[in-house]
Amino acid sequence: MISEKEIYNSKELEAKALQKCNSEPIQIPGLIQGYGGLLVFDFDSLAITYTSENIEEFLELPNELYKLTVRDIFSSEDYHTISNVASHQSAFTQREYVKTLKSKQGTLELSLYRTENNVALELIPKQKSTSNININSHVKWVLDQVKALDTVDEILQLTVQSLQAITQFDRVMAYKFHPDDSGEVVAEANNNKMDSYLGLRFPAYDIPPIARELYMKLSIRYIYNSHKESKKIIKSDHVKAPLDQSLGILRGTSPVHLQYLRNMGVKASASLPIIIRGRLWGLFAHHHQEEKIISSDISYSMELIGQVLSMVLEQKIKYQVEQRITSLQLEGDDFITINQNKLYPDVFWKNYASKLKELIKCDGVVYQIDDEIMSFGHCPEKSAIKKLGKQLRINNEKPIYQTTELTKFGLGALGNARGVLALQINEENPKIAIYFFRNKVLQHIRWAGDPQKNVIVEKTGVRLHPRSSFNHFKELVKDQSEIWDSEDMILADIAQQKFKNVLLNKKANSDRLKVIVQELNHRIRNILGLVRAISKHSVKEGKSIDGYVDTLEKRILALAQANNLLTSHINASVVIKTLIIQVIKPLHNYPGNIKLGGDDVSISPQIATTVVLIFHELTTNAVKYGSLSVEKGILQISWKVDPNGLTIDWKELDGPPVQAPTKTGFGLNIIESAISYEFGGTSKVNFEPDGLHAQITIPMDFIGEKENNLFALEQVKEASMNVDHHKDDRSETNILILEDDFINAQEMKRMVHMFSVDTVATFPNQQKALQAMESTQFHLALLDVNLKNETCIKVALECVKRRIPFIYITGYGSSFLKEGGFPLASVMEKPIKIEKLKQIMYQSILS
């Protein structure tokens, strides 16, 4: 028998108990709270899969329940509403309100959520509001007041006061998590019936990791009475897995947590998560000394306030952080310059050290780039900092790492530093990190009860025992720094991202600059060759010195203007003839040696630069080695537009003998590959005996708007002559959706619009759909089978009559087709999968 003292001092038993607590599957307790009932059915077969043992307190159920379907339990009208709500995609991520029902207990409020193929119905007796406040007006008032507040503390205090006024709980607290997962009460509204916890800390193990994960999924966790036993969930024989209740408000509670609440003197509790930057930042915790069942209007108002206040807090914190970074002029532009200029560190650190230290409250700051370390304020020695950086990289620590106990690294030479907040700015070359250090301080931490874990040994193993007292407990901490709070972490997160983006942009610009320099070197060599050729041609003309200089100057200027097409921002279509002339203009050495001719056509700015580059290479080659290198050489350039696109022919005649190169250089590679690689066109070069011949084809997509539209219309007319009239001979595509649920109709409309159809018309009933079919030619119909008080059969028959393809949309499966009268068609079950819709759309009208 292990004594209590031995248990208390056993770290091994404590670790086992903590592991058991952290791994408890609280999302599948197999229990519900007894103030409501649960009924679950399979969405496809409609068979009942789970019920709570108390379900007959809320619904009048026939015998042999598990042999029935949900349609046998509810009226057709009620089931239709349930099916529509269950079809909403949001039912997989949140609890959805359905409607009120009359039962033997009076009026029930029905809500549901989805988990895989299960639809979980929660039935709760309708409550009278416990508050005379107009909920909507109060929520609006809260949000209006929040806008005028400047600090996070002010927002939290106003929120807890407002939540208490709405809910009438005895105590409402804003509970903020710290990076070590402990929590602290930072705001409180208390009617003085319960002790105040303001300013007290709670250990991390009070809320295990699995509970924190669930808070990211649900918007409210509610326990109506910690002293009442939960009700078991019974599953049908053909079901094996337990029911996932992550989204359920009736979800049962772990016995350990119920004991925890009882020890705290709490009977009823409710928690709203505060989520900031995708992380659980804190909770709005509600406590009450007596049993409390909240009405649906209050619970949904609580959820709304919790969700909206999370967004408000996130925006407020983000704005304040960004303002702080901006006010300190911490742009990060110099972070990489220091690696490029070894004479720069002193200037850089002089400008940045004090700003970085002021960014986050600390005693010292270090900037490390590879092995270069610069420090400011009270910091460990450089040897310790280098060891710290290596250990963080070896251990694959997060990009932002924090601790208040640096001594655990065994670094030595720490001085008074005990806390570090480390930001990895760049993990590749150069390796860049920023460290913020805090000195050790003597701290008196106020806990809600002794945070020491108590372990109980049971037959099934060991478990944590909730502490029996939550009286103020002071802990003296001597060899740690102040904690890095959540605001510090958010500030570090935003600052790190800002600095990283600067480095990424600089690196991208640096990589682009290397390519530009290589291209510039190549282009300069070509330009120098052109200038040399121009000067020789000008000398051959036999002009005076003044005439020679004037001619040479004009030709070099024209060459520069052509080169500008490669570097300037082109924001409009370019006339192909103008573009060609601009490129070869400096090479008009002899009248008549260049012949141009073709359609009046423009090309888009996306492709113009690439075309200029190709003509530049062709022209350079012609001047150096081809027909433009001799006085009698001829260059013929012609172009025409046909359904395949714009075809340009380049022919050189009467020049020197031509030989194909032994290898493909940079210039020839551009001519032959650039158009096809970037734009899907073609470019061919043939070295004929009488001269080089190149042919370039630009796709229709990149021809100017006027020409593109004309040819597109011609293609449509030509195609329409060879197709079946009832299927493809149309100027537009119209889709009809018959769906009586607005949200489902809008979701279907959004999905159908993804396939570039012209018109999507939605109708809630057959009468309106049939009226529209009289005046509009539809090409596909999506028909919800069961509408309010009717089916879609009349519209389906009209589709058959008009030869309109149609698909049934239903949550009932395809069994309705056997009832007679329904024309046969494909069936798509709710919720609609985009892949299935895409397949049907292409089979029906888009193929």
C-alpha cells in the first residue's frame, strides 16, 4: 500500500496521472447532461444510431426504436426542416438551431450538429428568459461601447460586465492563457455571492490539451449542474464507434472536472473561447452557485458576443502592435544589408539596438547573423548565446521560443539573464535571430489554491485529484524571469512576420537582380555589336564628318528607344507593325532593304515584351551575320491572322551563306523557346541556303481585344453549324435550381457559378419555376425533391417535355423514385460535393 506522502512525492506517478488526464477522450464521454435529450440518425439511411437513455422524457417514441427511421418519429414538416438544416455545410463545424417542437414536456428547442454521417439532434425544454434585457439591443450596445475603448483590459472588463448583465451568472471572468499554458484572471464581474479570483493564476493542468482543442471547435461549453449525474448514450447494435460530441451543448462531463467545479463551489458554469490569430488566447468563464439552465436566446447571444469580441480583440491587439513597430521605425530593411557589407554592423546596431530593446519589454537584446553577435543591455556572454542558438536549431524549436528558466539549458555565463524570447528571422543563409532577455526577479505569484498536483491511486491506475481549496496561495519564485505574456507573444509573432517578409522580398529582389545582370551583360554585348555595325554602315555612306556624327547619333538614339520596350511598363496593347519598326529602326541603312507587310493587328502587353526580345535577337543576328550585314541583303517580315492566331514570317535573302550553329546559344534559345514556354505559341527557325527563315505564332488569347472578339465570333458561328441544335446551339447557358431552403439554394448557386455559366436562377416552389420555364430556355435543372407541402414532380415532368437535362437533389436517397410518377434521372444527395457537381455539369451541358 502506497502512503499518501509517497504518492505526493512521486514524480513518476505524477507524470503518469498527468498523461492519463491529458489523453482522456472527453469528446466521446458516452454521456449527456440530463436536462435535455439526444437522438442521432444516419444521414443516408435515416436509421436511428444513438439515443440518450432519457429520450422518452422528451419524445413519444414507438417500440423497437432502432428498427425505425427518423421519418417515422417526426412529422413530414418537421423532418423536412431537420433535413434542410442538416444539409448545411456549417452543421459540420457548429451547432445549428432548427426549430421549436411541441412535446409531452411542453415546448422543446431543437438544434443539431453533424459528425461524419451522423446527425445529432439535441432537444432541450424551452426556458423563459432569465433577463428582462433586450438581448439584441444589449449586444449592439456592447459592440458600440467597445469601439471607443483603447486597451485590451478595458475591453475585457466591459465584456464581462455585459455578459453578467445578460446571463445573470454570479461571477463572470476573463481568463487569459500564458505561453506556459497557465492562466490568469484579468477581468471579473462579481455579484459578491462568490469569492473574487481577479489577479489569480491557475495551473496549466486545470485545462488539459484535449479540452483546449475542443474550445477551438465549439463556441460555448455549458454545464447546468455539477451535482447531477449524467445520462448514458445508448447505441444501436449495428453501430460500433462511440459518438463524437465535440459540437454538442449537452455533452457529458468528466467526473474529475465535475469534482473540480464542486470543490470550487460552482454548480453551473459556461465558457466562451477567445481565439486570437488562430490560437486559444483565453476564456470568458461564467460561474453560478445554483443550478442554471439558460435559454436559447441567451446562449446564442453569449456565443455571438464571444465570437465578435474575439475578432475585436484580435484587431485591437494587431493594430496596437503594428503601430508600435511603426513608431519605432523597425522596417527591417537593414537586416540583410549587414551580411552584404562587413563595414556596416556598427552603423546598423547603432540604429537598431535601442529600438529592438524598446519593442518588447526586456533587459537586453541580441541580434545574431551567422556567427556575428551584437548585444545591447544586460545579456548573457556571446559563448552562451551561440550555444543557445545551436540548441534551439538542434531541438527544432518553434520559430518563436520562450522560457523563463534559461538555466535548464546548462549554457553557463548567463549573468542575471533567466528568460529569453527568441525569434528565428531567417533559418537559411544568412541565419538571423533576435533574442530578448529578461533578468531573474523575486516574484510572489498568487495562485487560486496550491498548484501542487495531488495523485490518487485507484484499481485502474493513478489519476490527478482536483485540489480541494481555491483559497489564495502565494508562491515565492527566486530564479526565474517575469513571464512572457500573450501580448508579448503576439507582438513577437507580428514583428517576426514583418521582418521575415522584408528578407524574403530582399532575397527575391536579389535573385531577380542576378538574372537581370546576366541578361544586361548579354544585351550590352549585343548593343555594342549593333553600334559597331551601325557605325560601319554610316561610314560606307560616304558622308562628311558632321553628317556621319548626325546619322550615327540618330541611329543610336533609335536603338535606345527600341531597347526601352524591354524595360518600360507596357500597359496597353501594342500594334505589331509599330513594335517591329521600333526594334529594327536603327538598321535602315539602305533604302528598300527591309520590307514589312501584314494585317492591322495588336498584341497584348503580357506577350509584347517577349516578342520584342525575340525580334531583338533576330535583328542582332541579321546585322552581325545575316542579310542586314551586307548592302544588298533583304529582310522580309510579313504577318497575318487566322483562327490559329497571329503568324509572323521572318525571311532573310541575298545575304552571306548561312550555316546552322553547332550549339544552341542563349539568343537562339530565346527565339525558339520563349513563346512556347510562356504562352503556348510556336517559334521555328530554319537555316535555309538562301538565308534564315523564322516563323512565330502567337495564340489568339494574346491578340488585341478587337481582333480577338471578331475571330471568337467567327469560331462560334462556324461551330454552331455542325452541332445538334437542342444541345449546343446557344449564346448562353442557363441553369435552374429548385430549392426551398434559402441557404442551400445560395450555396448551390455559388457552386454552379464556379463553372462559368451565364445565368443561375433559383426558385423556392414549383409554380415560380414553371412560370420561368415559359419565358427562359434552361439547359440544366437541379431539383430538390421534397419542397414545403409538395414535391418537384411537376417541374421534373416539364423538363422531360422540354428535353432539359435534370438531376434530383435530396437528403432521402433514391427510394422516392420507386413511388411512381417520378421520371428517372440521376440523384445527387445532400450535402452536395463539388467534385460530384462538376462531374454532372460536364456530363450534362459542358462537355
